[in-house]
Amino acid sequence: MSNSFDEDRKKRLNDRILASVDRYDNRKRIKRISYISSIAAILVVGIFSHGYFYRAASPSQLLQKAASSTNLDTSGSEVRLILNDQEEIGIADKEPDLLYASNGKSVNINNKRSLSQSADRLDGTNYNTLVVPLGKKSQLTLSDGTKVWINSGSKLTYPTIFAKKKREVVLEGEAIFEVAHNSESPFHVFAQGNDIKVLGTVFNVSGYADDDNVGTALQSGSVEITYSGHGRFLNTKKSIKIVPGTLASYNKKKQKIDTKKTDIAPYFSWRDGEFIFQNNDLQYIMKKISRHYGIAITIEDSTLARQKFSGNLDIDNDLDTVMEIMKTTSKFEFERKDDSISIMKPSIERP
């Protein structure tokens, strides 16, 4: 009987040990599953957030593909219209004017030449790019009636006809937009990480790849700018609205935007053949002249490059005339060789 009792105790003890082990394994399994589920939830939220912010400040895939497939070659002598099928049309005029039909099926060039485009896609949309080399400007009227003045060394990619709910273009360089109002279809300009959204307004965007900042100057209406900004854990998208008479300057390295009320006339004057300078340094002035005339300009003295100047400059004049005007109002000499200009301090400074 004693042996039977001992065997029974051993069996009950063994059962308790096995049950305890099972409970321990179950707790570990549940804890592991919860941990994995938490990681998965974090990843899902992260992926969703990234996807949301990416969509919030990115053009449509087809528009982006068209923009990235065309290099900004500013060395040519002609304005280039690149069609959806990569056919290239050269335009020799200094300031060509292009006007699209409201259905997007044709474009008139300088009231002299009409070009038809067949619909390459089922929705009838083609994606064209206008490339304006250094030393040239161009005006463009899109199919919705929006007018765009494109500055030298710039390119604009756009659909020949816009979608019903959103109008989008991609800019590299500088342009002035006079957007046709449409309350049901906001107009988006994508420029160097900025998404500039409007309904109907006049504004300037300057987003050259070799500049540190993307500038948006608002003349009328309202503008909302969405841009990349540093968050606590990852890069996020931030938005800011500006009012007329405001310059918004986005620093691409710091991913920070600053705004200020200012005289915005200098940001629109190039459209009318004039540069307006307001206490700008010579380095900034010569960079604008270099782009406008399509010539490399170097300043050999850093102190001279930082000197400030103010005044109006008629850029309808030839380059030599412009340089002589600048020379008479400041203390520098210049030397022109082929396609470059060197600026230096005079050997004997004028009084």
C-alpha cells in the first residue's frame, strides 16, 4: 500500500510540473506574439505615414516620369519643346510664346506655327516639357488658361490637358505663374521638394538646382506650401500658408522655411526686361546676369563679391552695355574672353 501511495504522489507531482511548464511556454508564446504584433503595428503605421506624406508632396507617377526623363541642358541656343513621345521641337526665337488649345490637342507657337498632338494615352493626356536655355525666356499658356513665364536656365513639365480634380506641373528653375481660377481643381507646382498649391493667383517660384533655397514670392491670392521638414524621429511634411507681399524661402539643406513681408517687385521684374536690386551683393547680381545672358561670370575677389548694390538694370540691353553700366556704378574692372567674364578690383581704384 505504501508503494502504491508513493507512486500516486509521484504521478500527481509530475503532472503539476508538466502543467507548470505548459503554462510557462504559453506565457512566453503569448508575450512573443504580442511583441511581434507591436513591431508589425509600428511598421504599418510607419509605412502608412511615409506613403501618406510621399503622396502629399509628389506629382503623379506619369508626370514625374516625364520630368525626370528630360535633362535640363541649358547650353543650347534654342528653346526646346519635348513631346510625350520624346520628339523634340527646336524654337529659335529669343522669347517664344506657346499657346495650348483648351482640349490639349494642339499648340500654337508664336502665332506662326501650329503643332498637333495625338492622344498617346486612353485619357487623351500627353506630358510635354519646355526647356529654356541660358540667355532665353519663354511664355506658355496651358490648356486651362494658366499663363507661365519661364526664365532662363529652366524647364517646366506639364500635361497637355489637366485632370478634373488636380492640376500639376513640375518646375526646375524659375517661373512666374498666373493661375486660372478653378475652385474644384487646385493647381500644384512641384519644385525642389516644395509642393506649392493654389486655386487662382499670381506668384513667382525660383527653384534652381544649384541654389541653396527655393523662393516663392506671392503677388495676389493665397498659396499653401508643403515641404520636407525634420521631425523628432523621421522626416515629415509640413505646410505653411502665405499672403500677398510675402517671400517664403525654403532652405534645402536645413529643410526649414522662413517667410517675410517684402517688396516683391524684384521677383517679377525680369518678365518685363528689368532686374531690380535692393541691397544685393555682387555675387547674387552676377549670378542672375550670368543666367540671363548665358555666360559664365567669376568674381576673383571675395571682398568685392560681398559688396552691396541697389538699382534697376535694363536687361533688354546687350551684355557689354549692361557690364559697362555696372562698372560705372561700382569699383570693379572686367575682362571678357570667349564665353566667360572675369571681374576683378581695378588696379587703381577710382575716387
